[in-house]
Amino acid sequence: MSRIQATFQALQAQGKKGLIPFMMTGDPEPAWTVDLMHVLADNGADVIELGVPFSDPMADGPVIQRAAERALVKGVSLAQVLDNVAAFRRKNTHTPVVLMGYANPIERMGLAAFAQRAQMAGVDGVLVVDYPPEESDAFAAQMRAHNLDPIFLLAPTSTDERIAAVAKQASGYVYYVSLTGVTGAAHLDPDSVAGKIPQIKRHVSVPVGVGFGIRDAQTAAVIGQVADAVVIGSRIIQLLEDATRDQDDQSAAKAVKSLAEFIAGIRVALDEMPATRK
């Protein structure tokens, strides 16, 4: 059983919903990444999505784009992302880590080499935005061969046929993009999400995490009523950006404090949802 599967089974047994924060490797500073991953895990994250910086993202809004650009300027590569996961694993062997990014860095490393190195580093799942499920047989096979969960995106526009295609390939969980737009958009429609989740679950047996547009404890709790997990990315990047804007000696401490308080608040909101939640 994978760490991701074990985590969701434990959450279900406890009647809880998953919290999946996203952070960009190398931002605000490359040397801080592992420490910030521990802050997330220590304050209630169930799974950590770790961004792989890429110069031409198609799904990321301006906040995450800026984070990727800052990391790339500082020389953060896919190899360094894997090194960070390995360093995280020296102290934390239970929190699943999912890499989220784009095909180009993986193709440059080589799919087989990437899968082997990711497994050795302690990665649990991989979400590649521009690997469509219909063309991902080789990707999914390599992931499974190295005990990695291939994770795919679904959107409000996903048809039954597309959902079924994802169901054939995905493991771990699927990531439902709650709106038609990029990360960080503010027009989340909870009713629309609630209407789509049953359609997805008719085809998909793995848990469904919902992201894009979740920015605070209130919206996280609302989405948690219908999803198995909530994914929060742009708001976390923005908090770190704000905390380090002055670039002074207190930047690291401010970033840690801001991140810890935010994640802990989301965790409390999810855990305090009414007992009638699904």
C-alpha cells in the first residue's frame, strides 16, 4: 500500500478530510524548502504537493508563475527538487510527497531515470499537467513500476469519457480543478463543485482532491463537505511572498510563522466541520 493510499484510508477511518498544500521548490529561498515542508507536515498537512519550477507553465496563475521564476533564477532544477525530497525523508517518513509540474523537465531527465530517482528520493506521486491520460500509458506504467502514484487533473469541462480515461490510469487521488481558469482565481463556485463530484465518483474509485480558488479556512471547509481533500497553492505562495517582501533578517522567521498559522487554521476548519459531512 502506498503512503498516499494509507493516508487517505486513515483519514476516512477518522472521519476527516485531507489537507494538501502546494509549495514551489526553491521559493522564497532554495535553502528553506525542506524546513518549510516540515512546517506544512507539522501543522496538519496530510500530503505535500511540491512544485517543480518550469519556465512556461500553462495552468499556473501569476502568483505561482512568479514563484517558479524566482526559483529558476536561483538555479533550482528537477534534480534539486528530488534532493529536497530525500532530505525531507531523513526526518519525515510518513507524509506523502507529490511532485507537480510539467513534462519538459522529466523528458530532459528521461522518464525511466526520473522514475527511479523519484522512488529513491521518497516521492510518492507525480502529477504532470501536460500528460493527458489518453497519451500517458508509458508514464503511468513507469510510475507504477517504481511504486509512484500517477495523478491526473479533471476539470468542470471534463466529460464522462475523459473521467473514465483518468480512472483507468490514476492512483493515489485525482485532482479536480474547481474552475475553468488558472491557479489563484477567486471565483470558486461551491455549488458547481458539489454537482461535479458525484459525476467523477461514478467512474473514479480513488479519493478526489479539489483545488484552484481555495484561499481561506471558510472556503476550505465548504469544499471539504463534498471533497475527500482540499488543495491550496496560490494563497500559500502569496503568504510566503508577503512575509519575505522586506528581505530582512527576520524574513525566514516571518515566513515560518505565517505558513504555520495558516495551515493550522485550515486544519482546524476541516476538523471542525459538522459530523454530517460525507
